[in-house]
Amino acid sequence: MDNYLTFSVLFSFLLTFVYAITISSRRNSRLPPGPFPFPIIGNLLHLGDKPHQSLATLSKRYGPLMSLKLGTRTTIVVSSPDIAKEFFQKHDHLFSSRSMPDTARLVDHDKYSMVWLPAGDQWRRLRRITKEYILSVQRLDASEPLRQKKVKELLDHVNHCCTSEKAVNIGGMAFTTLLNVLSNYMFSMDLAQYDSLSSQEFKDNVWAILEIVGKPNIADYFPILKMFDPQGLLRRANVHGNKILTILDRVIDQRLQTISTLTANNDVLDLLLNLTRKDETMFNQNDMRHLFFVLFIAGTDTTSSVLEWAMAELIHSPNKLEKARSEVIKFMENKKNIIQESDISQLPYLQAVIKETLRLHPPAPFLVPHQAIQDVEIQGFMVPKNAQILCNVWAMGRDPKLWSHPETFMPERFLEEVNVDYRGQDFELIPFGAGRRICPGLNMAYRMLHIMLGSLIQKFDWKLEGNMRVQDMDMGEKFGLTLQRSVPLKAIPLRL
């Protein structure tokens, strides 16, 4: 008993000492305001299972520039457009590094990925290649028939479900469509099927990685634990990552074997193979496989999540759905059967629906975390070197100082504020980021979101599975790598 009491007193003294040092260092460091951290764990208990919501609540008390201690990591939370502009426009270079989660190290992806590399020569080279050879306006314009074909296949699948009165998993269906759009754009082949009974190894492994990377990881808060991988997340991610790289290697090797005997596909793979032959020191096959890896991981779940939220909000608000559908049907009366990408600019309410969805449900509520490359003074406070920067775009999208009735789905607000866009210049709406680290796939996402959503509401009406009333829909969120619905949206299509 005496030994236990002695140990308890000593342990309590140690915790008190650590706590006092933590508070003292915090007070003397000129950090932005924030809740005092607990010993060792810091402010981890403040996060909860929906940290974007928890930190939005805290920012109302401590302000739009707030500091936290998450384990051993100093984290700065930005929750207003003015401060975000100071970080990602005025001081863009100083915050251009990345705060990397431990699972980003799967298959050594952190060493080659455009997402995680520091903004140096290698990053600039990959960014330029992506812009010129993959996501340029000219390349996207030339590949529009491919996307039209895949949207037609999507509508054929929905039509089949309509005939059989089968409920559609909207998010899963969108994910498959986007995966095949990308795989045909890159490789001239499908990598997934709508029929869940078919072999779809690539899709299953992408989903598995997204699920693993989206889980909270104690090693992110206590980097000393990274070598142990205490939850086994990195080990599991490596298994699926290696399977994806094996599939990509197989596709590349098959193309290399046939490239001299067959007519060129003129797809992205052909272009990049030509680039590697010109100068492997600048861009080699390993760079290529990791570039494909990140494009498939980043380009599927984010966009499919936004589409699912847009469909959910429209079904939940039948008058908004009817207004959006009427606009599309009226515009398409004397035109081709499927919406063309050139039609998007003529559909202002459809554009407003997408903007409003991105305001309420940004796919990455904190964006991809940035990191300070040196001490930076912001509004009289010090943001220390290596601090993690979280920009809470979810909180900014629901700030009553910026938006009237911020919790209400009101696409009409963007008919009045037509100049507000999400391309990185209007900081009250930056779901794709801003500055040099803005998402390079923004233009592809823009095209796919509008033509998929417009086509799905033009051709079909939708009723909820099990005759659920729209007012009973679960509109809750689930935090992860992307902001998912807490309950997947399943709806039965009805022919108009």
C-alpha cells in the first residue's frame, strides 16, 4: 500500500511538472490562443469523432486563429477566409510543406507523391507533368467523348436498376464511374464494373486504402511510435498498396510489350512512356506508377463523395430537385441526349447546387494538412516551424458571418453571389485548397460533377429505399479521409 501511495504521489508530481512546463512554454511562445493541453495527450480529447465540428465549436471561443497540442504536435487551426488568405496567398511559400500522416508512407509513396513531397524541384517537375500531359484544358477537351461514353454507361446501369426496381448505392455507383473514367483516360481500359459480383480487384484495394488512411492513428500524434505502427494501419495499407502497384506494373508492362506492334492509343500512358524514353533521369517508370497511384486514390473518393452529398441534398429538398431538373430538361429540349461539358456554363442553377454542396460538405474538411517551413508571424502570433496547419473549410462554409442561414441547403444564394467560385481565389469557398498546393484535379472534378449530377436528375426521379420519407433521411456526417455520409445514400430510380 505504501509503495502504491509513493508511486501515485511521484507520478502525480511528474504529471504536474510536465503540465506546468507545457503551460509555461505555451504562454511564452506567442502561440495563437487555444485550450490548455492536458499532460502528454495535449488536446486530443477535444477532437471527438467529428473533429471538424469540434474545432469549429472551439474556434467560436478562441478565435479563427487557434493553436492546439495534439499529442506532441503543435497544430494551428485556421477558420476564417481572411486568415486563410494570409496563410495560403500572402505567405503561401512558407506554408507550402505538408504535414504527413504515417499511413502516407505506404509503399514508400511519400518519397514520390506529388501530394506529400515538399514544394521543391521534384514536386514542381511532377506538378508540371501532371498539368501538361494529364490535366491540361486541351487534353481534357480532347477526351470529352470518353467521359460522355462512361456517363452513358452509368445511365444504362441506372436504367437497368430502374427496370428491376433495385436500389442504387449512389456513392458506390459514382465511385465506379469515376474509376473507369480515369482508367480509360490513363490506360484505355475499365478497372471496375457496376456488377459487384464481377472481379474488381483494383476498386476493392483502392477502397481498402481509403478506409485505412481515414482511421485515426495514434502514431500521427506521437511520432516516436511510428517505428512500431501500434495499430497496424501502415502494415495493412502496404498490403493493399502493393496490390495496386502490381496491377499498375502489369498494365505498364503489357503496354511496353505491345507498343511496337500496335497502333498507339494516344492515352496518358502512351504520353508518359514517351516522356520516360526521352529522359529517365527526369521522369522514370517508378515516378509514373506513383503518379498513377495518387491520381486514382485522390480522384475517385473525393468526387464521388461530393456527388453523393449533392444527390442527398436534392432528394432531401424535393423543390430544389425539381428546380434543378426543370432547368436541365428545358435547356436540353433541342439538344443531344446527354449533357455536354460545354452546356455547364448555361446551367446556372446546376452550378449553384454543386457550389452549395461544396460549401456544406467539402470533401476534405481540413484540406490536406500544410506545415510551416519556418517560424512565421501571423496577426501578432507566432506559428512555429514544423507546426501542422489545419484549414477548417467546413467551419468557414457554415460561418453565419459569411453566409445567411448557413445550415440550410440554399443553392439560390449562388445565383445572387455569382462571382463566388471555388477555384482558389474566393477564400470563403476553397474546398479544393488555394495557392501552389491547390488540387490539380479541380477541372476534371468540375466537369464530372456537373455532367453526372445533371444526367442523373434529368433522366430519373428518385425515391428512398424502403419507402422512407425524405424528412426522415439521416443527413449526418462521418469523418474520415473524406467527409462521408454516416449512412450511405440508397435510392430507387424511377423513369420520368
